Amino acid sequence: MRNGKAPVYARATINGKRAEVAVQREVSLIEWDSKSQRVIGKSQEAREINNHLAFIKTKLCSCHSKLEARNETITVELLKNE
């Protein structure tokens, strides 16, 4: 943790195996809502981070759908590298 902020990671778990990817953002622990997995507030920074997190979630879901469409066995490694 630097300057009261902690790095944000995206985590995917498939069949008990977990992969984490740094999303290149940091957030104050006071401003982080662990239940909703978003930054609290409407500041420019909060909106930017929340939009970035939504983009990453959409991208992960898209990769998952592509792998399913190709009838591939989905693993965290494939999802992370897709």
C-alpha cells in the first residue's frame, strides 16, 4: 500500500483455480466498497476506476463466451491469455 492506496486486482476462479490480474489502478481503502467491488463516490477518479473495472468485467465475459463458442475447456490460464 502506497500513500494510503492499495492496488486493485481482477480475479477469476474456474473449477477452484484462481488467476489474478493487476488492473493498473489504486484506490483508497476508505473509498472501496468490498460488497459491490466498486469505488464509492461520484468523483472523476471514482467514475474512471469503476468504468475501467466494468470494461475489464465485460472483456472477461466476452473471452469466456468466445472460449465456450469454440467448445474449449475453459481454464483460468486460457481466460487470462485470451
